[in-house]
Amino acid sequence: MISAARFLALVFFGWACIALPLAAQEAKHSTAAPHAPVETTPPNPLPPASTTSHVLKLGDRTIDFTAKAGAIRLSDANTGAPVADIAYVAFLKNGEDPAKRPITFAFNGGPGAGSAWLDLGALGPWRLPLEDGKLPPSAPPLPVPNAETWLDFTDLVFIDAPETGYSRTLNKDAAKNFRSVEGDINALAVVIRKWLTENHRLESPKFIAGESYGGFRAPKLARRLTDAEGVGVNGIIMISPVLDFGWFNGTNNPLIFATRLPSLTAAARDLTGLDARAKLADVEAYAAGPYIVDLLRGEADAAALARVSDKVAGFTGLDPALVRKLGGRIDAATFERERDRAEGRVASAYDALVTGFDPHPHAARSTYADPVLDSLKVPLTSAMSDLAANELKWFVDARYEILNESVSENWDWGHGNAEALSDLKEDLALDPHFRVLVAHGATDLVTPYFASKLLLDQIAPMGDKNRVRLVVYGGGHMLYARDQSRAALRDDARKLIQDK
């Protein structure tokens, strides 16, 4: 995850970069539980790994599990020089056959986001309780047992990409290479392969879960693991992903407005339940048909402008005069500020149903913190730091990088269009058992669900049509912030992983 403004600016670039070669040296870990402060500023390594035992008591069940917190060392394949220590937290249910027990590797996005978002937001054994999708920065960072944890049906390994969470690069050349689409994928694939080898889990059914840019990573990681690391992946779960950045590229692309309109309408209709998409059939039909046709007629067609302005004003609830002035082409920033401008409030790009105060309500333009993203960063950072040090006994004398904006600002997208749909098609074509779940929140304006819907429709039939599922819940980008959606995501993930 990144700030909405930076995300919408960064998505307009292509990709390609050559990563440093990485050696398959085994990382050396211990089961020590260090408490004394340790200097971890690069080039010094992270502390030795820590292994702890836990019992999670939930209302209807108890889960005994082992937690491992540590780092995987990446080295230059040519020289053997260390290039990065990649931090991870693993939760492994006790009493299971490792060869049959599924294991899921989870990543967040950004690029530049640490894995605490998914760990403490949805999947892990503990969860930071949220208030209607947000949490004030001053709120106590007190996780509670997570009744919706995925640990019931899969072991979990949360991985912090280079320069996020507690991960760190150990030389400048490595940092530059990791800050690229290809370099990032190559490094994380090596981390997965090394973790599986070191922990004797190569026989386990393997899955990848990723949020936002982490969802973009998922099909690329599955392909890279198969092509270069000798590791097969059974399926992927993509949460609020971008499948093709080109669909968000530039104001001259009418598809941008068509793919966003259903999410704007969901917010205007205050849709929060699990049946949100069922209540958007009318706007989906309009957005995929008459709206695109009229947008393609161009701004010189007065009749088309009048038609789209009237329809879009009706769907979004915005002032018809404003919509006509904009020619029926509503960008996310306009909707966020104008929807509740009379009350001096702004909506979040990450969930347009969540609003906060506008610090400059009477100014023509305003800068403001996102009511969801920026409110959650502090409590998640504190909660993850406390969890690592006190529950997992892995003390790192450094700040947990929940959202390293330096990474996103300096990301090398290379040349061409950054897209993962081609990788997804290759994954499906190669393995007839490969399964995919794509999950979105209806009121997410950062990665609107309708973009994924239209792109997934471009995948040719390959056997069972249920191998690829799109689900849309109430909520936004961090859809798991809402209780019903978090529970539904868990149920759908269980079905995919257990192949039901």
C-alpha cells in the first residue's frame, strides 16, 4: 500500500530490470530469544531466529501452534557476498503432517508496505480490532485473538519485501535492484524456495496470498518459482490487486472512468454487505456498454456528453452541474472531496464510505491525510513491534517499516507496461490444477473491482471455469477491515486451499 496520490501517480510506468543473482546458501538461524538491544543498522544482520509456542483460545476452538520469527539471508551468486536479510514471521499449527499441511506465503504491496497489514489485519492468529474500517493513531495497539485466522486450514508465512518491515538490504547495488518489478520477484522467489528447503516443507501444498501490489506479485511469483526455482504452487489469492497497470494509465484512457464507476456508485448507495455487487448490476451494465461507447464518441459529441453527464450524476449522487462540467468523467480525487464537501469531510480512496475532516474545507484544493491508510499506519506499526518483541521474542532495535515511501517513490518500472495478467494466463495454462481467487472491496477507489472483472473476462476457458473466481465484498482496499468481509474472505480462501 502507498498513499492514494502516490499510487495513482506511480501506476503510470512500465517495468523491467535485471536483478542481482542470488545464491542458494542456507541461512543460519538459532532458536534463541534475544531481549537485549542489538544494533541492526545495515550492514549488520538481523538477530538470530526465535521459536516460540502458543495456544490460541477462540470461542469454539483452541489452536496450538509454533511461531518462528527470523530472516532469510540472500547472497550474490557470483561472489557469495550478503545482499539482504529478509524478515519473516511464520505460524505453524502443531500436530499436523507437514507433507500434507498447506502453507501460504503472504505479502503486502506498495511497493514498500510491510506484511503487518495482512498479518494483523486478517490472516494471522492475532488481529488489531478496527472501528468501521479505521483506527485513530492514538488508539492503543492491542491485538486480540483472531477468530477469522487462516491458521485453521493453512500454515502462514508472512514475508517483508526488501526495505519493508524489518527486512534490510546490505549494499546499495542490491537495494537498487530490489526496487524493480523483476528484481523484487526474483528475490522473493528465492526467499520462498530457501524457506521451504530450510524448514523441510517442499512436499507441502503451497499457496501465495498478496494484497494490492502483493496481489500483482502473486501470479509472477508463481511463475518464477516454477520456471527458475523448481517449486510448484497450487494456487494464489489476490486481494485488491492490480492486474494491468496500463488500465490506469493516463487521463486519455476512457476505460479508467468505466472501471471506477461501479465503485463510486457502491459508495453513493452506502453498500456494505456481502451482496454489494448484486446491487450494482445496473451500473455494471451501463459502464461496460453505453458509457464506454459514449466516452469513445469524444468530447466534441454534445449529445454523448449530455447522456453520460446525466447518467453519471444519477449513479454517483454528485452535483449534476459539477458532473456536467467534468463531462461525466469523474476521477477518484473529485469524488473523495466532493461527496461530503458540504460537511467539510473527505472520503478515503481506500474505502470511500470512510470519511475524515478536511483541514482546508473552503479552499479550492486541499491536501489531507487519507482517513483509512494514514490512520492505520501508527497502530499497526506499534502492534507489530510489540508482537515481535514480546510475543515472538524476536527483538529488533529498529523501526518497523509499515510503509516505506522511499521504496515506492524510487521504484524502477523499466520500459513497457507493468501487467500480471499474462503471467496468470501462463500459470493456468501450465497447470490444470492451479486455482485463483481474486477478492475486492466494492468501495475501493484505488484498485476498483470492475477493472479486475473486465480483465479476468479476457482469460480463455481452460478446463473448469471455477478455477478462477472473482468475489466482491462490502468494504474497501483493506476489505478485511470490516467483520463480515474478513469472515467471507476466510471462507473463500479455505475453499480454494482445500479445493472444495
